[in-house]
Amino acid sequence: MRERSYWLYKLAWYAHFRGLLPIISKPGDTLYVIVATLTTNRRVMNARQALAEVCRDLSADRDVVLCVWDAQSTWGIQVADYALWAVQRDLEGRPCKWFDSHIRPHLASMTTPWGTA
């Protein structure tokens, strides 16, 4: 039986790539997906397996490579993590004083598994 983290990764990858892959790439392209360090080797394996399955379903004509980088090594990963945290707080109805001024202006959409936010 797969861990819950596998299903969560698969749902997240699918929701993210379903609309994004056709916009940012064409058949035959190689895409490098960069994610922050995950806490255990098991989670890294689950993320890789979930990404491979989603890519088989959505992008059989593209090569997608998962790159796991140390979050502290790349400022962009830290910025993305903060932005995602701010979006999560907004979706939960919790205050984040920087969301409206720093995050919302850069969002084209906010989609959740249960529909558009």
C-alpha cells in the first residue's frame, strides 16, 4: 500500500501539470522540475514515482526530470515556498499581511482540487 504522501504528490503534480505542460512545452522537450529538499528518502521516492505516473498520463511525448535541491541552496525555492505558504493561509481564511501586496499581484489563478478559489 502506498503512503499518503504518494497520493498527495500525485494529486499536486497532476493539478499543476495538467494545464501547465501544454503552455510551457512542446512534444519532444525535456522539462526539469525543481523541488525543495524532502525530509526523507521515502518521500523523495514517492515524489519521483508520482511525477513519473502523472507524466506518463499527461505528457508521454515529453521527458520530465525531477530535481530535488536543498531549499537553503537556492533563494528561488525559498521564495516559492513562502508564496505557497501565503496562498495556503489565504485559502484557509487566515491573515497574511503580505499576501495582498506581494503575492496576489503575481497570481494568474488559484486552483484547488475542489475548484477555482
